[in-house]
Amino acid sequence: MLEIGCFDGKVLNFITPAPRRYLGLDANWEGGLDLAKTKWAEFPGAEFRKCQKPEEVPTAERFDVAIVMETLEHLPDDVLEGYIARLREITNGYLLVTSPNEIGPVCFAKQIVKKSLLGGSSFSWADIWNATLGRTERIVRDEHRGFNYRHLIKTLQKSFDVESVQGIPFPWAPPYLNFTVGIVLVPKTHDRQAAS
């Protein structure tokens, strides 16, 4: 198992049975890797490495499962595509991605609360309006601001087939009515057959 943006490796708390091998990659912006190395020191299959650009994702090993949770929205498009290319190269099985929902009514509610009750938001009023309507191409992209999970899915589909897209925490509601979106992907079939 590979995780990009692993922070402190908390996903290992939720995986049963534990993977034989887990490689966690993170930029360590907030000291997450340091926490992970301490927290999982006794876990025999866990390894944590600093990774700040796609070229630092190791390609000598292939993984049955790759996970990227709440990370891709922080990356500019050129860097994002580099990570996706690396993930495609080293993922044999499933790629599990989660991202925040920064469009539609959920985004509107989040940003109004931030602006009016929590003392501010990086979204301007025009950004809030455009994000609510899903017109993120009119927003200057900066991490969450201007991020659109639908565009992310289109970018992922260049290298992966989408198995499912589901809202989190309300899987019965459409993704745009959830706070987070979960995406399950597999490498494109024709690519896998050509590699065999």
C-alpha cells in the first residue's frame, strides 16, 4: 500500500488486516512525518519518506492500493498531473482519492459561516458566488479556492477508470451535497493489458 499525503499515517488505524508493506509519502509541512515515524516505529511494514514533488515518488516498486486523501486540492495542475502519472505507473490495483467539495450549496454554506462567524475566508464574495454555481474557471486557483472535484475526476480519467464516486459522509446524497467526495479508480484497462 502507498499513501501520498500520509501526514502521520493515521489511515493505518483503519485498515484491517494491516498491510504487509505500507509506504507513506508526505511533504512534512506540519511535522506529520516526524509524528508518523514515532507513532509507527513498532509497525514492521511501515516506511515514511519525505516527498515534495512527483519525481520523488519511487517507481521501483508497484502497489496493490494507493491512497491520496485530502491532498490533491493543494496542488497546481502541472504538479497534479505529474503525481497522477506516477500513481498510474506504480498502481496495480485500486487508487482511492478523497477531496473536499468546494462547489455548490455545501461550499456556499461553508464560506458564509467562515466569512460571517469565523472571521474570514480566502474566498471573495465573487468567488463564493462562482463556486456555488460551479463556475470555478472564473476563480483564481489557490489550494481550496477554485478547486472543483469534477475537474479532478476528468484529470484522473486520463490515466484511470472511475469505479465509483460517492459523497462523504452522506453516500445516499449526490456528491455535491456532501462535504467530501470519495473516488475509487483503477488503472485504465487497455494500459494494464498492454503491460501484461
